[in-house]
Amino acid sequence: MLSSKKSANQQTFHLKKAEQDSLALWREVTIADDDWKPDEVFRRESVEPESRVLKLTGRYQVGDGSEFDCEVNEISPIGLRIHGPKEGRVGQWCTANVAAVGIVEGVVVHAEMGSLTIGIVALPSRIRRLGRRFRWLLRREAEPLQDRRSSERIEMKHAAAILKTSDGQVFPCQIFDISEGGAALHLGSHALYFWADQPITLGERPGHILRIFPGGFVVKFD
């Protein structure tokens, strides 16, 4: 009985946190840049009056941890709407790895056949990073095709670059490829000194390590 009450209290806490954090993310997404008016970009139909249409793919886990392919097609003040084969239940923890965004975590706040909505749960710094990323993706989607192509991933053919850590260490590296959102780097044996989510700076671009692979890693720009 005590364990059941504790679980219910924890679920209530997560749902409340998800409500607050999702609204904070929504505010970050809809902030107007000095040279950009979101109302001009977001002049399109959406499922809800207060939502923005996304066209992203990914994989997600809900409930028992089994992983499924999914499509993320909407962001709103209550969270991210995901279409996938597993619906989940309100209050269940959900983790999604969204293409061009990264890991998003939270709880299911709405579920129906074929889709669910994740209420985001994250630290304020992570919410700001996610907000900038979603805002850039929405802006990019609205730009003319020729403008979007300039921000697609570009093969760099092992171009030399300099990587800096937060404590001031400098490492030479080679860029496999690079885009507006991040880069794949090769450092050889120096890659052993790095770990996932470590903050770094590539040239003048701050970011953090998203994924490690033998001899290098993938950087996601902040």
C-alpha cells in the first residue's frame, strides 16, 4: 500500500513538472529573433490552435522500455506529439531520440490510438537548448528550398580543425562532415579523453558531445 501511494505521488509530481517544463519549452520555441518574425513563418494550419507542425523521425521507449520507430509531427504548450505503434498510458515515462534534436524525456500526458503526447521534463539549460533547436528546425522548414540546402550536412573530407574543452585544453581533430546542427569528428587516441554530453567548442561554435564512436564522436551544436 505504501509503495503504491509513493508511486502515485511520484506520477503526480512528474505530470506537474511536465506541465511546467513543456510550457517553458513552448515559450523558448516561440521567442522572436531580432531579424525573424515567427508569425510569418508559422502562418499555416495545425491540428490545434496553439501548436506548430513538425516533420521529424526518431525512436521512442515508453513503459516497459521496448523501442519503436516514430514520427514527431507536432509541438505545443503541452509537449511533443508522437505517432508510433505503442500508445502508452498517461503518467508513463517516455524517452524519444528525435532526429536533428537528440534525446527528449518526459511523461505521457495524452494518449490515443496511434499517438501519444510527451510532456517534457528537463533542466532549464536543456529546455533552452531544445527550444533553440526546435525553433531553428521550424524556421528552416519554412525557408525556400535553395536556402535550406545551404544548411544541409556537408562532407568535409577530413578537414583539419581545433577542438577546445571547457577547462582550456586544445586538441587537433578532423571533420568528417558538418551541418548547421552538428559535426562528426575524428581524434584518434585523443577521443579516449572525452565522454557523452561533455561541453566542447569546435572553432568558435559551442556544443556538447552527442555520441561516441571508435576514434571520434558526434558533436551537437548548442
